[in-house]
Amino acid sequence: MVGPVVRSMFSLVLALAAANPPVGCQETAIRVDVNVVNVLCTVRDHRGALVNDLRRDDFEVRENGRVQEIRYFARETDLPLTVALLVDVSGSVRPHIQEEKEAAGQFFGLVLRPSDHALLLGFSSTLMLWQDFTSSTARLREALAALRAVPFRGLPPDGEAMPSTLLYDAVYQAALQKLKGVPGRKAMIIISDGLDNGSRKHLGDAIEAVQGTDTIVYGICYQSGFPGCDFLKEMAEPTGGRMFKAGKKIPLATIFQSIEDELRSQYALGYVPVKRPRDGAFHKLEVRVRVKGLKVSARKGYYAN
């Protein structure tokens, strides 16, 4: 049953979020040697269509401007996938909850294979883990069925805290407590209006956390009249992901289909840096394709810890 998994208090979520990799994710074509830097990327042509027939020699990787030797190369079909789905369940997104359940359930059913794992985390004024890592689409659908909005019911009494939406805290904790150390491909999908209110962490902390765990972020934003979509875009693009605006013209099912297509068309590049001091500094990455007219999406760098 889903009920025992749900935790309504922030501290309980942290206690539950032990940094253990999902069972079955130990074997992967992505190298997990500490000296190897892994880069996932997607490539599109001038029309925006995904390109999935490139070879190792078609790519060039630069770290801090220096060309690196690509030692490892694989396509998406060889690699397990770990997905963290973070859903805003604050009152402001209540009208969209049912559509989120249906689209996410369909996405999990189409994308996840026996070697893949996913979790479902809700956030409002607390963090709620509806389902921890599992390869069972049945469990994920059961968790989605239990997903509900936590509405704002007027102003609190004097002296009590205002209601909040802990977006940055959710991203930060999911990255460091759940995705850190997990090998293979990792993706975080965030469904929200992009507004944060009350997080102990800041936008920069959230971005650094996902970059530090080699996780690709996809933001799905409900436009609310505030610049929340810009914040989701700032989190997604440095990781090689992107932000989608949801609405009547672009339903969630269409957006999830686009994410699925990208995840099925990724390339994994691995190299050992010519120089890699363990200084904790941010090292800039640039991935290029030697074929004219193609555009690459990849993370912008990593932290040398």
C-alpha cells in the first residue's frame, strides 16, 4: 500500500532518503570510476528533429577549453535510467493534479524497463515521498492515484508560519539524498509553476545540487502570471535539459512524449580529464558535433569533488 510510504514532515522525508542506489542499478555502460567524467547529450538537426545515428568520432568534448579524449561512448539503449518525478502539490496547481496523474502514469508505463527505477515526490509546505525508488509501474501508478493537492485554506492565525512551497528544498534533497551516487542515466522531472516560498535552500543551491549529481532536469511549468517558469529554465538548461510550458495548446501528455523521445535518443560520452584537481571547483564543459547544422544539448559543467 502507498499510505505507509507517505511522509508529511520534512524531517521524516530526510530520514527516509538514505543515499542508497536503487537495487539493480549496479551494472551500467556508463563508467563510474571516480576519474571518469560522464556526459549525456542529445543532438538535433536544423529542423529540431532528434539525431540518434552519430558515432564517437562525430563528437568533441572540451573541459575549460581543452579538448579531451573520448574513451567511452554509448547510446541510450544500453543504459539504465533513474527518474525522480517531483510534483508541486500546493493549492495553486490543484486544477492540474488529475492531468498530472494520467500523463505521468502513461510516461512511466512507456519509458521504464526492468532495469530502470523511479520515485515520486510531492512538495508544498512539506516534502512527501509517495513512492521511493521502484521498477514497478504498478506501484508508481498506485502512488500517483494517492497524489493530491495540499490547498491553502486562508491566512494562518497570528504568530503561525505562512504557507509555503518548498521547490528548491525538494530539488536539493532529491538530488543529494536520492540521486547522488546512483550510476547510469539520471533525470529529474519537475512539475510546478516555478514559484518557491519558504525554502531553506536557494535557487543556486538547487542548481549546484543537480549539477553535482550529473542529473538532467526537465521543468514542466504552469504559467501563473509570475516569472516562475524562468526559475525552472535556470535549473534545467545548465544540466542539458529544458523547460516546457504547459497549457491548453501543449498538454502534459505531449510534453511527456517529448521528454521520452529525448531520453531514448541520448548519447553517453566518457573521458578522463587531462588535468583534474580535486579542488571542488566548477569545471566548464562544452560538447560539439563535427557534423554541420547539428545542435547539442549537454550539461555545462561539473564540480571536481
